[in-house]
Amino acid sequence: MSEPLIQSSQTAAVRTLTLARPQALNSFTSGMLQQLLDVLEQIAQDDSVRCVVLTGAGRAFCAGQDLSDPLVAPDVTPGAPTKDLGVMIERYYTPLVKRLRSMPVPVVAAVNGVAAGAGANVALNCDIVIAAQGASFIQAFSKIGLVPDTGGTWLLPRLVGRAQALGLMLLGDKLPAAEAQRIGLIWKCVDDAALHDEAQALAQRLAAMPSKALAATRQAIDAAQLLPMESALAAEMALQRALGQAHDYLEGVAAFTAKRTPVFTDR
């Protein structure tokens, strides 16, 4: 049986996933990525989960790709063939980004330390990113002669604009969490000691909200990045039609009218 590299725990309707290679700053291996994909697929089918928190063990969130992984480690033997890095991306990173951005429930990244390379972009592909004061984000790809991946080239310009995205990606400098919040890269920076409690409180709040509507909101925002206004209006209308026939809309209106707390159950 393979070593568990993703720790999973659940409190009420919140599932917390912890990247668990602290001795390697939680850097990704193919085995770790597969375990993360597997548990996210399982959660997507589990109606008991209404929000996911993704964090890291130890002093890092994720230092990015482990360059000693056989799929990416260069073979320095004279005449040895070069590695096809596209294999790692095709098998693991692309499915992971697609899975995160199509989860039926919100995903919160609780960034507890350095988030570099693919680790930074995995965090930024979550729905809400909350980071400890001591955390940082590094687009480290240029330092090893690569282009940002894991959706970074699509995502960062949309979060912070082309100028900021190019600066972060070309220079590869460390961006402290407080500055990441200031430029709009993440949602919130909190004291280190408060990160766990703040992330869990946020997740419990999201878990009590209408999951189907939250997932549809993400879907609408992502689609609108590529659509003209008229098409975005049509997409909103289609989503609203579907949600208007769901239990949570009826429950939300009934609770509002009765001045009581709604109990949302759609997913």
C-alpha cells in the first residue's frame, strides 16, 4: 500500500485535506498528485461534504514539483534522452486544475507557508485563498528555465492584470502574503496563529450556504472570462433558470419570508 501523502479529516460538513510531505516542504510527486486527485474525486461524490479546505503540513504549503520525481528528473548520462515534462502535466496537473475548478462544493486554500511554482498555482485555483502572514507566493518557474503551468498563465493575469502577472512570473520573486492580498492575488492575509481557526470558520460558513449556487457562481465567473457581455448574460439566465427550480431557492425564499435561518441541502 502506498504511503498516505494526503491527510484527510472531516468536521461536520467540512473536509480538510493536508499535503503531507513536510520533510520535502510538501513538494509534489506523481504519487502525491494521484492521491490528491483520488480524494477530490471521492469528495465530489460524497454528499456529506459541503466545503473543502486544502492546506499543508509543517512550515510550507507546497514548494511545487519535486524535481527528483522520475517523471521530471533530467538524466545527466551522456546521450540519455530528455524528459517529456508534458507527460507530468497531462497526467496530473491538468486533471487536478480541472477537478478543483469543477468541484460541486467550494474549496478554500489555507496557505500556511511558502507556496511556490505549481504549489502556488494549485492554491490560486481554489475558490478562496486565505494565507498566514508568514506565507509567501513564488512563481519559481523562470529560475529553472520553464514557463508557469498549472493554469498560472491563464489565472494570474485575470487576478492581478498583465503587468503584475508578468513581473511575478518573469522575475520569480517572493511575494509576501500581505502584498498578495494588497494586489488582489488572494482574498485575505491573517496572523499565523489564526490561520487554522479562520479557515475552518470560513469553511463552516460556506458549508451552510447553497452549494449548488456557489458552484454555479464559479462556473459563471470562469465562463464570463471568455465571453462577450451578451453571451455572459445568456449564461447567467440559463443558470438562474436551473437554480430557480432547485430546493435551495425555495428554501431560501421561505426562510427569508419567515425570518429564520435557511437549511440548504442541494449539492
